[in-house]
Amino acid sequence: MCYNGIGSSETICIIKNTTGINCIGCGITRAITSLLNGNFYSAINYNISVVIVFPLIIYIWIKALIQSIQNLSFIN
């Protein structure tokens, strides 16, 4: 299934191309895209680790944003 242009049958994953087995990261981009579009079931089907990876990405993003704001307040 091609979802928003993401999900063609071709992959650049070396592990998938050499062994035919999905690696731990296969499908994570499609899973995050699905999650951002509200398709939770599709996201989990693409890669179950999205339930761990996505919250970590949000945490890191918020932490970096807060640090950037704090750095700006010290400059002024």
C-alpha cells in the first residue's frame, strides 16, 4: 500500500536488500507519517517501535526548543 507517496516496494535498506528480512528501522518513516495523519493502526502495522520512537522524537524536539529559547533569553 502506497501511503502519501511513501511506501513503494523499493527500499534502500541494506539488511532488507541482502537478507529479505526487515530490520528494526524498516517502516519507521511510514509509521511516523501515518501517526501524524492520525492513522494509528497503520502506524503500528508499518513498525511497532513507533510507540517508543515517536514519543522520544517529540521529547528531544521539545527539549531542544526549550534550550534554544533559554539561549535566546541569555543573549538579550
